[in-house]
Amino acid sequence: MEDELGAEKEHWLGELTEQDFLLGKRATRIIDILRVLALVACAGIGVYVF
């Protein structure tokens, strides 16, 4: 982003570090596993009820 004078502004959140990317990657993996487990649980409950 640039201001009116052409100088670059930093993003208000700042730069992401390598650790931020690693933590995000780990969190995404955990969420994917939980999503699959929830799908399996829902399917199991649906089969039981049916």
C-alpha cells in the first residue's frame, strides 16, 4: 500500500513470520482431521437412526 506521497505503508498487522506459517499449517491439519472425524460421526449417527 502506498500513501499520497508514494511512501510504502506497513500493513497494520505486520509481517508474518516463519513460525506463524508453521502454526497456521499445523492448525489447518488439525482442523482437517476434526472435520473428517465429524463427518464420520454424523454418518454413523445417520446410519444408526435410519
